[in-house]
Amino acid sequence: MKKLSTLIKLLAPVIAMLTTPVAQATMTLDNEQSTISFVSIKKGTTAEVHTFSNLSGTLSDEGNLSIDIELDSVQTNVDIRNTRMREMLFETMQFPSAELTALVSTPIPDGSMTPINVEALLSLHGATANINVHALATRVDGQLLVTNTQPVIVNAGDFGLVPGIEALRQVAKLSSIPIAVPVSFTLVFR
């Protein structure tokens, strides 16, 4: 009986470790594997896809999501358009980045695909507005892939960007540029 009680005392810490939930460390956004893109339309019929090449972010084990988008990293596949977007639209000297924050309260177990619908805050160009995000999260081997199931519509008027769009329209001699822009994303956290 004494041997059994000694064995239980020795095994108690091991049993406690096996039955205690393991806290996950904060996950970090993988910039190389992640993309945020948006579509602009010119002349009413020509759609063009643009991306940002420098993203960073974290997702805490409490579900606090923060994504930073370096606006100087806008890539439109046309150098002069990149420059014009940085200077005339985003005004990156004054507003170098956009930040998206949200609380993701939906648990995402390893090996699962989970729909996520959250209201996030987007801070852009000195203004902050709520946006609805509908996404699918897949957790596999400690990595998390999040991709939108619906485009996020960002209205330039909510962020004081309409004068910049008008300046771009004039310099490019376009009849119109819509102020509502669909945004898509694929985010990988490790």
C-alpha cells in the first residue's frame, strides 16, 4: 500500500501536466504567406487587383487580433500608380499604416475549419470605422489560416479618402473611380 501511495505522489505532477489545458502562445502573422488585396475599377469597366506587400500582426490566445498594413507597400503593378496612391490617396508621410483590430471569440480547435464572423475596427487615414468580416479559419499543426468568405467592403468616405480618390481621378484623366472598394485576404499565423 505504501508503494502505491508513493507511486501516486510521483505520478501526480505528470498527470496534472497531461490534464491541464496548454496555453497557446501569441501567434504571429507570416508576411510571406499572407495577402491583403483590393480591387479598383476605372473607366467603369476595367478592374485591377492591388496588394500590400508588408503586413504584420498577432493573434493572442485570448483572441485579440491586430493586423498592421504598411501603406507604402501598396503594389499596383504600375510604378507611377504606386507613387500616386502613396502620395495622393493614402498620404503615407502622415498616415504610414492602417490597423485592423478585432476580438475573435470563436474557438478554433486544431484540425478544424471554423466560420468566423466578427465586427472589426479599421483605423485608416486618421479615422476609425467598424467593418464586418466573414471568414473561414483552419487550424492545422499549430498554424492558423484565415481567409475571407465574403469581400470586406471599405468605403473611402468613412476614412476621409474621397479627396485623394478625386485627385487620382483627375491626374489619370478618368471619368470616375468608385469610392467603395472590395478587399480580400488570406492570413497565415504561426
